[in-house]
Amino acid sequence: MAEQTKASGSNSDVFQAKLMEMVAAAWTTQTLYVAAKLGVPELLAAGPLHDGELAQATGANVRSLARLMRALVALEICIIGPDGKYQLTALGSYLRRDVPGSVRGMALHWGGQLWEMWGHLLDSVMTGRNARSGEDPSAVFASFMGDSEQAAIFNQAMVNITEAVAETVLRAYDFGGIARAVDVGGGYGAMLCAVLRAYPAMRGVLFDLPQVIPGARKYLDDGGVLPRCELIEGSFFDRVPGPANACILKSIIHDWPDDRSVEILHNCAMAVNPARGKVLLVEHVMPARIEPTAAHRRAVHGDLNMMVATGGCERTEEEFKALFERAGLRLNRIVPTDSGYCVIEAVGA
Ligand SMILES: C[S@@+](CC[C@H](N)C(=O)[O-])C[C@H]1O[C@@H](n2cnc3c(N)ncnc32)[C@H](O)[C@@H]1O
């Protein structure tokens, strides 16, 4: 009996600790957001600094900033030396802007726009609407893009994630034989840039809303592929510019409800050669049965994110098949990648 009590006692400690970590997980989002927003990683990249120096450079309250720095040490973003100066760790260096693999944009996006939206998860679950009371995703994008600072954060956050995903896509999927590809809703063009760099004979079109195009031009120029790119502004609900051998849509269809997704896919089908062209979605495929694995957690987390942010969703293979059929396409194959994203290949029906 005593044994049993002890055993269940220790289980309860483990369960309580695990749940407490989940319940309070949001503290890390805000701690990293504030560090990124204040430019702490950039300041420390220039050399170790004391609390006082950091407070002076950021304009923050010195005692409060010291407490934030303590938290950053606990999170392994910095270490504190014997002289009391903070130094950035290898992990923390990925919070810097403009370093390969930077997650600074994502830190700003999660602690800013998404933080506010996730506060409405209960409303979304109760009503079936997104965090903006069911506003059409077009209005959500328009409001992001109407505010140039927020738009830059969002577009940079997409670059952060897409650069990492693109590497895994290129390892898993052969783009050989595609002479001209359109990156539909390509953002700054992280996916297109990676594909063009890997396939030097390919030409590309970056297609997105007008306000995204200047940032895309700079990104593609910095990536050295601008001479092989055309940048076209417009809405994928009006048309997708063709002719092309492939349309690539990375993290697009999951933003939209079914009817709107069918409109986009139909316009892609019109843009590609129906005999040999392909429509390639780069998205998560929601497993038919969920298991408590890291990959499945990423899929469900992405799905809830879409629920609050735009009213879109992550879809199962069957749901993708049905969407393609309605758009005059056929699901040909699903190619998994190491990032958990899949290349979902559709061809003419
Ligand atoms: C989630 S982001 C994905 C960006 C990029 N494909 C990536 O994964 O890095 C969605 C993109 O769709 C674009 N978009 C939204 N509505 C659009 C429309 N009606 N026509 C064209 N692009 C649109 C946005 O500007 C944004 O760049």
C-alpha cells in the first residue's frame, strides 16, 4: 500500500511538472520576442555586455532588463561570464537578424501578431471563425500588408521558415525537367530562390500581392537569381500567370477554406500545361490518425494556427484529393520531407 502511494505520488509529480511546463509555455514566446524586439542578440553579437550597457543601448529599465537577461541565461540564449557580462550562445545567435537560419522573424511574429490571435482560440473553437470574427482571409492579409512594419515582420518570418523547409524539399523532390515555375503567393521568394539556385537552367515567376513585390525583388537579387526571375503582382483569385511547367504553392492552400482553395487551384490548373504541367503544394498533410509524436504535434499546431489566424486548416490526403478534383486536377503523389512538410503533386485530371 505504502509502495503504491509512493508510486502514484511520484507519477503525480512527473505529470504535474509536465503539465505545468505546457501550461506556462507562453513565457518563452514573450521572453524571446522581447529579446528580439530590443535587439539584444545583435548587441551581444558585437561583444559581451553588462546589464547597464544593454539597458542604455535599448532604453530599457535596468533592473527589469537584468531579470530578462537572467531568463535568457536559463533558456540558453546567453551565458554570463565571471565579469558579469552576457555573451550570446550558439543557440542564441540564431535570434540575430540576417544570419543564415535566423528565427528572429518568427520570434517577432509569434510574440506579436500571433500572440494576439491565439488569445482568441476559445472564440474560434466555439464559433468556427478565425480570431477576426470570421473575416475573409483576404482581409487578414490586407490588414497585415497595410501596416508596413507588421508586413515586413510577417514576410521575414515566412522567409525564416521557408528557407529551412526548402532545403528539405530539394533533398526529397526532383524538379528536373521544369523549365519555368511560378511561385504562387511566393512572399519574398525563399522557395523560388532555393529551387532556382539548385536548378541553374530553370526560370521562375514570383507572383504575389503588389505590396510584397519590392521586398521579393531585393531578396531574389541578394540570392543571385533575379536575372532568371520575373516578378508579377496580382491576385491568385483573378489569375495565375502562365504558361508554366509547374506552379509551386508553399503554405498557401492551408490559409484558405475549401471554396476559395478550389478557386486558387483552378487558376493554377489554367496556368500550367494540362498534359505535362504540375501543381506542387508544399504543406503538412494531416495524418488520418494522430499519435503523440513531434511530427504530429507540428501538424496539429499548424492547424490550430490556421484556425485562429485566417480560418484555414491543414488537410488530410483525402481532403486534398477532393479539392484537386473540384479544381480539375488529380493528386498524383505525396513526397514526404525531413521537415514534416510534404510535396503534394497534382497533375491534370
Ligand atoms: C503564408 S504566406 C506564404 C508565403 C510563401 N509562399 C512562403 O511559404 O514563404 C501567404 C502568401 O500569400 C500571399 N497572398 C495572399 N493573398 C493573395 C492573393 N489574393 N493573391 C496572391 N498572393 C496572395 C501573401 O501575400 C503571402 O505572401
